[in-house]
Amino acid sequence: MKKILYVHGFSSSGASGTVMMLRQQLYAHDVRVLAPDLPVLPNDAIALLRSLVAAEHPDLIIGTSMGGFYTELLTGTPRILVNPSFQMARLLTFKGMGRYPFLNKREDGAKDFKVDRTMIDQFKALEKESFKHITPEDKQFVWGLFGSDDKVTKGFQPIFCKHYGKQNFIVFEGEHRMNDKILNAAVMPIIRKVLEI
């Protein structure tokens, strides 16, 4: 059985519509989609993801937005970064601290979470690890997918190209959030290629 690890975005969970769509489309191909609810603090989230990668050995990791930032750090596995938010500390500083609602149901039942200085400082520290251990294999098997109308991560396109080159840099028609159209047009062809399904 092949495995995909899906890393959700900010304010989301492993119960997002994208995860359900992936599971429906890949069920017939005997592909398991792992999609944990990430802890809100970055140090806890990356620790969970690294332990999952070590235990489960996914064939592919897909991360969206904040999940794309985390996914870039998970070297050694083919990865798809969809609208990756490489500078979460700056984005959250401008967005403001305080309580925010979760957009999807969480396994622990939490309805909201707090953005505070601890979270921002942890993102800032983790960002220093970004792009540090890129191998020639990573440049072949890491894709950066960016929405043509995404206002959140448009400035991160040159950052991706600087570190990974342009061979797997793709601009798709769409905005920041993933939907059926983006999944089918931009993400599924790469999934099929990597998993050979």
C-alpha cells in the first residue's frame, strides 16, 4: 500500500474537504492518505510530522499554505508544496495576535486557538531551517504549486525558484485555498506520476 502524508494549512485540520477528496480519488488505487490534526505550536507540529515520516515512510507528502512551509522541511521524500507560506512569522505578525476559530472539525473538539508571541517566535526559529538540506534529488522531486490569483503567497514564488529551480515550479489558475478544480488540474497529475498509478 502506498501512502501520502497530507499537511493541512493554518486554522484547518486533517478533516478538510481536500483530504476527503484525496481519499475518494485514491481509494481505488490502494493509497492511504494520512492527515493528522497538527498541534498549533510549530515546534510540536514539526516534531509530530517528523515522527510520522520516520514511522510511516510516506511515498509522497503534500502540504498546503502553512502545511507547505512544514512540508519543505521534511527532506528526503517527494513533496508537493501548494501555495507554501514560507514566512509564517511575518504573516501572523501582520495578521495580529489573538484567538482564531478552526475552519474544520478537529479530533480533540477544539473550536479555536491562540496566536501569541510564543507561536510567532517558534515560526521565526523554524524558518531559519528552511532550504538548508536540499539535495539534487530534492530538486527533482519537490514541486512548488502557486495559484495565479493567490495574494497570500505570491511573493514566495521567487523564494521557491531560488532554492529549487524552475523545473518543478507551476503556476495554476486559482487562489490560495485548495478546491476540487485545483486538486484535479494541478495536484493529481503529480500524484499519479510520483506514485505511478
